[in-house]
Amino acid sequence: MLICAGIFALNVAVNWPLFLSGESRYRDSIEGGYASMAHFIHEHPDPYGWNPLQYFGLPTHIWYLPVVPYVTALLINVTPVRTPEHVHRLVVTSAACMVPVSMFLFCLYFRGRKTWAAVAALLYTFFSPAYMLFPRIQGDMGLSYLPWHLHVLTKYGEGPHNVGLALIPLALVACWHASTRRGYPAAFAAAVLLAVIALTNWIATLALAWCCLMMLLVGVLTAKEHGFLARRMIGVALLAYLLACFWLTPRFISTTLFNWPSDAFGYKIDATKWMLVSGLGAAVATGLFLVRRYSRYYIEGWISLCLAGFLFIVAGHYWYLLDTIPESRRYAFEAEFFWIVALTEVARRAAAWAHPAGPWAAAAVLAAGAGWGETPNMYVMLNQGRLRPIPRERTIEYKVSRFLESRKPEGRIFAGGGTRFRLNSWTLLHQVGGAFESGLRNRSALYFQYSIRTGEAGVPGRELQEALWQLRACGVEYVVIHGPNSQEHWKDYLHPMLFEGVLEKVFEEGDNRIYKLPFHGYAHLVKPSEYPQGFAANINSEILDPFVRAMDDPGRRLKFEWLGPSRIRITGAIPPDMLVSTRIAFDGGWHASVGGRELKVESDAMGFILLRPPAGQGGIEMRYLPTREHIAMSGVSAVAWIGAAAWLFRSRRRERA
């Protein structure tokens, strides 16, 4: 324990500027997106509710995986640090500093030598072979050298992946222990660790799945050496899913799976991808053949297979710009981890060589494999100044967010770039955009965003009218524009001066502007003939014109009230043959009623909720409830947790007896 505490303390001391409050000097970080989730969950922790702040609204549980945002939200209540973005940074940076500790425990368990396990942890603390293995990464070093997993955390905000990386080695130790030893407590501990990682980060979950699959195959082939039982491994995995299925419902998993290629820079499955997958399969088959032949080296074989898989995927991206799977580059974390583990094992064997040159050979292996030449000698001292966060008050994103908060907007904000990631970490305002899209079932907000920013879906020469009508249809009240000379990192408007002289400009600083649009609420009356048809395939102002004009008619307006994130009241006179249009994203969990009579909740062509209430004067009550699938899977998970905990208690009592 003292060694673990020392390794962690060393990592904290070396990287202490990463723990400080403020904004990252890297303005392309998405850290604010994770802090946004924690901020909302801190105020509205219901995982079965509705989040109205982003993408026209979405169910809270499909926003992202829960471990990091819920832990952060909990710590906001119990720590002196009260700002969501700082608490999130403390959580994920602490986890990143725990990765060398996990490496130490991993190497110690599988090799049983404290000295070499400590060597591996120290190598991982200071050196990053990724810079040597993948030269394109070298060009992304940025302001100052950091080990790659910390660099990606600092520059890009990859926090949950670091949390998953810290847990993966412990989960693998637990899985091996549970599969080669008798006793339920070990299996329960392994299942809990697997479930926690699956509820933390998708990339870490898939990396863990690869390692577990290789463990299963190697374990079965070499079972005579260690008594590995495949059924225990499979049972652990099944129990882990049952523990996590309250969040990881089949629909959420399938939605994410099918959205992922589109969100991963347009990944497409083609002949090249099949060739790459086939090549990976051939490499695994060759490795398994060698493991079977030299079965006493089963641990070395397993680690080599894990490393080979990650290296194959990552090298394909960085060496040849080929993605075997979506976002192949992101598995560089795991490739580097297993590289250090394998490197240390090779050095250990070289040092044990019965020859005077053994220690020198070990030193040469470490020097060549750890990428020492890529590590600046002034690593520690340079980071003290270069990576210190800057006060958030100096950033244009914070100034814009505070200005918008002071205006107390009733409608949505349309903002791009870093502002859309950071806005809700500082203030809970409704916006068209958001932070994470992979779980979205209703993607109409994404179509609107792209069309408005680029004008590519409209009629050439009519970009202004197209953008204005689309913004109005989205329920937007304020538009934030960061021009080409803005301090903001992303300048994602094709025509940043499009609204100049047309809309009321309420804020300007440098090349950053905020414009105001007319806004009359999130609900109004429309005739069936005024509804857009075929909207997804043809977004233009001609289609939207009758719809927007109805919105501007004072006689068509309805009173719209948020009674909470998941409850809405709409009141006003409803003439015969009129429909109620809202600017709230349709989802199957919404229910509506008038005077206790249930109304059918439909989706219009734009992906918004459409209601057909009876004529008369009355209020429409709307409430978001979890779907039947979500309720059912939550029940299954609750039974699994209760049953697993009860069996653990029973097992413990038997052991004491």
C-alpha cells in the first residue's frame, strides 16, 4: 500500500498544475461538455427524467454513461470546490494519476515482483512510447510534453477514458482471479468492476472487451497450466451486464452502435475495412497457435495478444490513415499501457540472463522501448508554467455565457464550437446544440445545426432567409457567432457576417457577436396544411414559411410553461381543426393529457412533438416517463444487485463458519 501511495503522490506532484481551477489553455478541449452533464445532474439527478437543455431535449439516461457525471455531481455537494468544471477536473485528473498505480498492481499480480512492477509504473509516469511509435502524435505535442494519456486529457478533455483506463487493469486482475480460483466473492468483485467500466466510457469498455476476449481464448487453450474455467469468465460477464443494464438498455446500446460510424468522422464499412479486420483475425489466430504450442508462457501470450490488437488498430490509423474500427486512434491509451507492460517483462528477462551483459541489455531494452529520446529533460519544470489553467473570466466563451445568462432568455441559444460545450457547465440555459450525440434517438437538432452553420441544405443565394426560418423553427432566441478572428477555437460558420444589419445585435467583443431573434414560446397553433412535409430531405424557407408565419400570428400563440425538466403545461384556446406544435424533441416517453383524457403524442416531420387536442379552452399536461424497456431493465438490474449482494453475504457467512 505504501508503494501505491508513493506512486500516486509522485504523479500528483509531477502534474499538479493539471488539478488547478480555470480554463485549459487548449481551447479545443471538450472538458466543458462533461462538466455540463455534472452541472445538470447536480440540479436534477433523476436518471429517468428529461434533459431539456440540449438537442431540443433528450432523455437523461441516453446523454452519456453515468459514472463520471454522477460522481462529479455528488462531490459538488461535499467538497469546498463548488464549480462543476473544477470538480470534474479533480475527478478525472486523479483517475489519470491512478493509472500508474493500476499498472503496478497489474504487473505485481501477474509477475509477482515488486521491483519490476515499480519500474513499469515509473516508466509510465514519465515516458510515453506513443510519441516514438506513432510519429504523427509527436506533431500534436502542443504547449509542453506530457505522457500521452495526460496530454489527451489536458488538450482534448478525454476524462472518462482515463477513468476507464485506471480501472481496466484491476478488472483484468479480478477476472483472471475469478476464472482460476473458486469462490463467489472474487466473481462478484470482477463483475462489479466490469459493470463500472461499462458505465464509464464506451472506448474503455470496448478495450476491456478485447482484453477479456483474449483472456478467454488463452485461458481455454492453456487451462491445464492454471485451471482456467471459461464458464466462470462468461458468468462474470453476464452478471456484469445484469448489474449495468438499468442504464445499458438494448435500445441505448443499439442506438449508440448505429450512430457511432456517423459520429466518428463518417466511418464507413467497405472492402478495405473487411481486409483490415481479416488481417487482425489472422494475427490473433497466429498468436493463439503460438500460445497453444508454448502454453507455459500463457501470461506473456495473453499480454502480447492484447498489445497486438491495440497496436494493429492504432498503427493503422497513425501510419496509414486507415481506421479498422471507428475512432481507432483513441485506443493509443491501451496500446501504450500494454507496450510498457511487455517492455518491462522483456527487460526483466534480459536482466535475469546469466551473463554479465544482462543488466546492460535490460537497460538498453528500456531505453529503446520507452522512447526516452522523446521526453524533454525539463518535463516537470516546464509544465509548472506552460500548462497552468487561465482564469475563465478571460475567455470569450465565459463572457458570452454570462451575458446570455444576464438576459434571462426564454428561448434557445444557437451556439457552435467551444461555447456549445461549455455553456451548460456555467449556466443551465437551453440550447440547440450540445456535447455528446452518440446516444441520440432523435437527431433533428444535428440536421438543423449543420444546415444553419453551412447553408448547404438550402437554396443557393437564399442563405439568410433559410437560416432565419430554420432558427425560428428551432425556437432560437439568441445566436452566438464566433468569427474567423475570434479567440474561440472552432470557427464553424461558413458565413459569420450573415446576420449583420438584419438581426438586433446585443453583444459584440472582438470578432464575437450575439444576435437576438423574435421568440414567442415553444408552442403554437397550426393548420395541417401549414406543417412542413418531407422536411428531413429538403430543408428550405419555402417549406417553413407557412409554419413560421403561423408562429408570428398573435392569435396562434399558446402559453408554454416548464413545471420541471420533465413536466410541461400548455394553455390557451384551441379552435376546431387546429394542431398544437411544440419545439420539443419527440420521444416515446412523452405522455400528454387534457382534463385527464390521454392524447396521442406524435412526431412531426421536423422531429418535434405534435398534439391533436380537442377544441376548447383547457390546459394540456405533458410529462416525460421512462419507457417500458427502461423500467423493465431497471427491474432486472435491481433484482441482480439484490441477488448478487445476498449471495455475497451468504458466501461470507459460510467462509466464517
